[in-house]
Amino acid sequence: MSSKEYRELAEQIRIKRQLPYTISIEKIDGDTITTHNIWGNTVIYKELKDGDFEILQYSD
């Protein structure tokens, strides 16, 4: 996956989850996406079949 595709996926997550801040994707493992936000927190999302994203884990 290219860096452009990572940015597009991060934007898709931001829009679907209605996040008022940007995120960056650290890694993708199947349907699990590990992200960081601007405060350095790590959030792991699972991509659902309906195109939405569920939070699996959040850590400060």
C-alpha cells in the first residue's frame, strides 16, 4: 500500500468516526489498522464490512 493510500484511508477513518483531528496510520494487518493521533495516542481500529471502523483498543 502506498503512502497516498495510507493518507486516504486515514482520511476515510477520520470522516467516518467524525474525528476533529488528523491521524496517521502506523500499520495495517488484515482488517486491523493501527493509528496515532496528534497527541501521540495509539488507536487500533477494525474495518467493518459496511465501511465503518470499530475501535478495538485505545492507549495513551
